Amino acid sequence: MAEMFIGGQEVAFPELERFPVVNPATGEVVDTVPLASEREVDLAVRAAHEAFPSWWDTPAARRGEILYAALEKVRAHAEELARTLTLEQGKPLREARLEIRRFLHTIEHYAGLAKNLRGGYVPSLDQDTYGLVLKRPLGVVAAIVPWNFPTTLLANKLGPALITGNTVVAKPAETTPLTTLKIAALFHEAGLPPGVFNVVTGLGPVAGEALVRHPLVRKVAFTGSTAVGKRIMALAAETLKRVTLELGGSDPMIVCDDADLDQAAKAAAVGRFFNCGQACLAVKRLYVFENVYEAFMERFLPRVQRLRLGPGLDEGTQMGPLHTEKQRRLIEEQLRDALESGGKLLVGGKRPEAEALRRGYFFEPTVVLEPSLDSRVAQEEVFGPLLPIWRVKSIEEAVELANRSPYGLGSTVFTRSLERASYALEKLETGYTWINSVNRIYDELPFGGVKQSGYGKEHGMEALEYYQETKAGVVRWR
């Protein structure tokens, strides 16, 4: 049985209720984890608080060296971790391997930045006086991570938090804690000091809220739904904690009539159906110029129809199940509303009939043409393999429709026109825009949403600012 990781070791709490971690492809229980109460959260936070002074005093370059050693330890266990991730999350093994590789890439990126942490110097503030801009860590960071990309989204928080000298208490989703627990143990085997990285398991309304409310936590880094993000922001305000919120998205993709339609079709299929469509950054609304609509669909729909559904551990699987039955029911409700609003079903739309898939939470990749602009698929986040498409006449119309969403995470545009690309980059109300590219995140660039998609930045040098305090110093030298 899996246990929480606190103070550099697994800690058992036999008196606690345990939560079953279920394989979404079969409905079978993979393992169980304890459900933390406020008491266990307090133990983890205090372990992180006690470890903080020593970790802060560790030279930044040395912190980077320890992270390099940790990522090599993880790399040596990459296949085991990928299989665990597939079992608990449901994604195909190929995608799980890519996620572990992405985790390693992000940790390596931030380990390399450790030697580049800097403050500032301001000469001649006054007679014989100069100024300093000092950077210091915040303290204990709460990293709350969802179930769709448990390791990728952990790395986004863990990397910048640790190299800037903070300590971390992570709370993975109760349904996907196993890979995170194994990674924490591997980090400490590689030399990360006890208490620097702790993991508590439990439910959001109990363990998550206890972590956000804890007076010794100075920063909350959260990825998840907008509704929960608002709740966390309100709780954090009680003690003026720093927050970084990467929340929901309804990312538009625009295909212009001068686009490379083959590349656009590929990007749309990957961008919508990767991880069974369960990604904040995913193509969730598609706007196609009407004069190339037929040509685009001739390229796009066959890609969707060829996707092979199956259990994640089957090497031939291209799309696994939805993570939970609740998630599948939500997709079915959104589809029903789309069709009732006037949308036309083009592909999919139901649970697969194959006997081997009936035990899991599978749903066919689905495409709907022109549901109402007021329908749920147009206004809500669609977290699954369902894509609505609308025909448009111009880039201006496409951008106007794209911006009607309350979300503003990512966006994609396919065009050969510099004018259209520049217009979209300027006018789309999103934190990230790809031109003629699949929606891939780069550690070198800042990432974060606008409107109801979040607050703050992850990735890039900009992320470091959200894990440090800036202090002014004045020195009169004679």
C-alpha cells in the first residue's frame, strides 16, 4: 500500500481511511492511499518549514547539482514510472513515457538556471550610497496538482520552487498520487535533504484546503479548474499568500484559407485528442474558413476516425479512456446540449461497443459541426474527446468568436500570411498563441492564462519571480 512521504521518508497512518486508485481502462483498483486530515497536512508543512533554513542556505549552484542528481535517478526508473502513470491515469503508455520525459526536461531546465539567480545593483542613490535589489525565497510552497498530467504539472512547480530555495508540500489529485509518491522517494534517494519535498494524499476539500489555509505556507501553486482556483484564491487571501493559478481553458484554433491544410489537420487532431482531450491547453474550438472547409475536413476527419482506442498498456493504443465515469458523463451531457442546440454530429458521439472496452471509461473521438454559439461546448471547458467546429469568413470574424469565451489560455492559428498572423497575435485574448505549430509548451517561454484561465506565470525566467521575494537594500559606505 502506498503511503504519504513526509520528512524524507514514507510515513504510515494506519488509522486513516484509504482511497482506492482505480485504473480507468478496467475499473480495477491499482492501489490505495491514505486520506490526509488537517493533522497530517500540518506534519508535512512543519517538516517543510523546518527544512527551509538549511535549504535556503544551500548555495544555489549546489541546489542545481542536487536536482541534476535527482533527475538522473528518475530517468533510471522512467519506464517503471510511465507504467504506473498509465495504470493510475489511463493514458496510453506512449503518452506516459512522453510525460515522464517532459518532467525530466523541465527539472533539467530549472536545475540549469540555478547558477543564474541574480539580484540587482543601483549606483549613486545618494552621496556615498548605493542600492541593492535582493532576492530571497518565500518559504513553504504548496503545490496542488490535477490528475490529467500529474508529473508534468508537478515539475512546473517543483523546479522553480526548489532552485530558488523554497521547500515544497505537494498534494496530487487523490486519483493519481502514485507516480508523485515514487518521484519524491527517488529525489530523496538522490540526495535531496529530508523535508525539502513532501507529498500528502487526500481530498481537495479536506487536505487541499488545510494546505492552503496553513499559516506556514507562503505560496500556493495550483493547476486545475477555474471554480477551484477561485476558491483557492479566496482562501489564500485570508493570509495574503502568493498564488499562481493555471486554470481552465477553451482554446480556439483558426484555419485560414491560405493555411497548409495537411499540417493544420494534423495539429487539430493531436491538439484535441491527445490525452483523450483531457488537457487545459488543448484545441477545444475550431474555426475554419468556409472556402477551405471541405478540403480541410477531407484531411481532418480520417485522422479522427483512425484513432485506436484501448487500454493504455496496449502498445497499439492511440487514445485511452476518460479518467473517471463522472468525466465521461459530463462529455455526454455537453454533446447532448450541442446537438439539441442545432449541431450536426460528424464523427463518434457514443461509447465504443467493443466488449474489451466496456469496463473502462471510453468514449469515441467526436466532432460536431456548428452547435449554437451559446451552447455548452462554446461557453464551457470541454475536458474530453469532443470538438465543435464552426465555419467563418475572415480572420476578424474568427478572432471575435474566439474571444467570446470567458477563458484565455492558449490559441492556434494556421496561415501563411504575416498580416493575419500578426493580427491574431495582437488580438487573441490568450496567454499563448502558436502560429503554424502544434500547441507545445516550451520551458524557455512564460506560460499562463488571462481572463478566467488564471493568474501568474509558469515556465521561462518569469516563473522564478513567483517563487521569490524582492527586497530593497541601501548601503552608505562612508
